[in-house]
Amino acid sequence: DDVSDPLLEALLRAGVTRVSLGVQSTVDHVLVSLGRRHDRAAVGAAVTALRRSGLSYNVDLIYGASNESMDDWRTTLDDAVSFGTTHVSAYALTVEGGTVLAADPLRQPDDDDQADKYELAHVVLGEAGFANYEVSNWARPGYECAHNWRYWRQGEYLGFGCAAHSHVDGTRWWNVRTPDRFIERITGGSDARSTTERLTPQQRAMEALQLLLRTRLGVPVPSFSPADLADFVEGDLVDVVSDRVVLTIRGRLMANALSHRLVGAPVA
């Protein structure tokens, strides 16, 4: 609902080159369940405006709402492809503490349902020419998001606004979460940061492996013990490509669990 020609023109003048469009779903009853204020028509209008502007844009989707059928999810995926975007991010709905969703167990997602929907996304997007380069991200060749790659390679970045994260010189910080608190601090001339952390070299090395494991680059073979690696290959969780261990689609569904089995070999 916030997309307009004047806004997009202002972004272009400011030097913005890419926009992430929070579509989430193109099925109206799913959007209502997710608590979104926009509808399918608003999505279409936003996409039309973005295509007219010339800005590069990616479509962000969320799957796993309690009233979202497989047909609903396929509709959203098909629509995303039809938009002409070069990049799609598809995230499993997660429950955050203190939210309306957290207080209503009947609306919370089902793990098996989400796994099925992830596999459908892989099929639909793959058939449309999108390649998976990180667990939740697909792109047409040459259109991977440089900003995403910076995250997965522990690069530096600055975030602006409430809840925005930044990373500079090995130190990470994030701003207060809510808009009212952020505005209050900024207008009062105080620091908007909520928390700051600096990892030890050992923590950074392990985190680098955990992040790389989520990408198509994978991790060096010594990152897992020989016994674990053999089990993961047998279970079709990973492939060994040259000297790298890369997650299969089955492995991507268990990426968090597998990351806890890394032994901390040096990143290559």
C-alpha cells in the first residue's frame, strides 16, 4: 500500500537500486490471517509501479499460515513468477513471543506443512528458471542479491530505522524494535541502538561456517566429522562436491540442526 510513483522516484534520486516488496501472499484470506493490511489488488498495483520505475525488485513471500492450503501457496508462487521479478525470497512463518500469533496456538504453523510448501517452492521456482543460492532465496542467473551475499559472508552493512541491524569491524548492533521508541530516541538526540555484541575470533569462525552452510557454496569437507558426514550423505542431507559439503533440498529443511554438528574447521 505504500508503493507510489513519487516514492519510487525519490528512491531512485537517492541512489537506491533495489527494492524488496513484502508481498507475503497473493491470496486475500491468507493475507488477512497474517494480519496484513494489503490485498491481492494492492500487490498487483505495486508490482506495476515498480516495473514502470525501472528499479530492480525482489518479491518476499511467507508460507505456513494456518489457513493457507497448498493450492493457495501454489497460487502465490505462480503469481510471483508472473510478476517478472528476478529474485524471490520465501520464508517460513515463525512465531515471535509476545505477538498475537504467539497467543493463539490454533493459528500457529505446522512443521510438516511448511516442509511440504518449501519443497513446492523449490519445484515451482526451479521450473521457472530460479536457482536456490541460500536456503530461503532464489534468483535468476546473475540476479542474486549482493546484500544477501554480504550477510552470508559476514560482510559489513548499515541498517537504518527501527529494529535495523548493522555490522562494522566485527561489531554488530541493532536498534530498538518499535517505531514509537525509535522516533522518541532519534527526536530526543539519543542513541537508537538496543544491543551491541562483538564475537570472539572463535565465535566468528563458527558463525562463518553456519552461514556458509546455508548457501550453495557449502562448507569445507573437514567442517564435519567423518562419521557425521557419512551419515549425512547416506541420509541424502548433503552432497560432497569437490572439497565442499553442500545441502540437498532435504538437508535445507534441517539446516539449523545440521549447523549444530559443525566442528569448526577453518573457513576456506
